[in-house]
Amino acid sequence: MHLIQASFLSKEWGPPHIDLIMISFSAYISCVLIFGGFEGQAKALFIQALPVILFCKIIVFYVLGLYKGSWTFSSFEEIISLFGVVFMSSLSIFFVLSLLFGAGSFGGPAFFVLDFYLLLTFVGGFRFANRILDNYYKRSLAQKGKEVLIYGAGYRGSAVLKEIRHNGTYTFSPIGFIDDDPYKKGMLLHGCPILGSLGDLENILRKNEISEVIISTAKIEKEKIKKLIEFCKEKRIIIRQFEHRFYKFP
């Protein structure tokens, strides 16, 4: 069951047949809202125009590269790209339908503006929903692993947590961070608590069964690393060093 679910969620979603359904649905809702129903002239016009709408929009989606991107690691750039693709698809049908059926046949620009916002919501919502499900599944797998602490709640610590959560191959379950900045204690980083500093390790260990400590950055002072090694050796806790750097080959 887990293998089937992982395979299902690992796909890059956004297949054309799903988009065709959402294009049809957004056009239908826009038509109903603009004409106040779906009978008579509105229904006949929609049936005639739907093949043109589907053809134009899916061609724009392909040409502008909507199916080339990865939504597994989507960011602000993907959102902007999606906005532009959907906008251009709506603009294309505005000119094509105006040419074929007349500028006022669909109630003017209002139909196309409404269709644009609806389609953007459907297309974007579907892709982000898949990403959320994928992340949730991988996080649930991580929670079954060994409980670990991450030393360093900065940029590198954030990268370690994301790597563990997004990469389903790790058997770690981060229970929190420790950080030398006392002002960070009690705060959350990506929903994971900052439990205290190096001096709070004994206290943290009493409340949690920690198997390993992951050092997120090489910038921590050697004296503190030495103290951590001694503590972990005494408690039989494994220490790992996370490395994220560029290597130059000779």
C-alpha cells in the first residue's frame, strides 16, 4: 500500500487531460454566471465555443511550457509562470472568440476575466494540493524514523529539516532544534520547535528519546562541538555532520 501511494504521489502532476476538464469547468461556470443560467442561447453558444476554448488553451499551455516544470519543488517563480500561462491562454481565446462569434457574444470582457481567475484557481489549486499531499506523505514517513535533534536553527538547520522531510529515504524524525542563540528558544522553525541551547541538552534528553544529533553547520565553535561529542559519547548518542557545499573537481 505504501509503495503504491508513494508512486502515486511522486508523479509530476498537471497532465493535459486534467487541465482539459478544468478548462471546460471554468468556462462553464463563467458562462452560467455571465448569462444567469445555462439555457437557450447561452447553452448553444457554449457548445459551439467549447472546442475552440479547449484547443486554444491547451496549445498555449504546451507552447509556454506548463508541462515542462516541476511542481514537487514549486516556488514563487512557478506561481508567476503559471499566472502568465493562464493569462495568455485567456487572452488568446478573447481574440479568437471575438473574431469567430463577435466581441459582445459572451457578454464582453467580463466573461474572459472571470474565466481567467477561475482557471487560475483550479489549475494552481490542483498542482499545489498535490504538492501538499506529497509533502504530508513524506513527513508521515519521516515521523516513523529515529528521533533526532538538529544543532543550529539557522539557514543550514532549515535546509537539514527540509531535506529530511522531502527526501523519503531518510529514517530520521526531527523532534526539534538546539541553538546557541537564547532568544530563539521556544520559537518554531517550519513547525519544528527550538528546544533550547547546548546547555539544555540534559533536560531535553529527559523528556525525549533522542537517538542522534545532526550538526547543521561547520560554523559552530570547536569547544562547543567538543562538549557535544563528550555528552553524546556518554549518553551513547550518534552525532552526524550535515554538509551542503560545492566541490571542485581537479
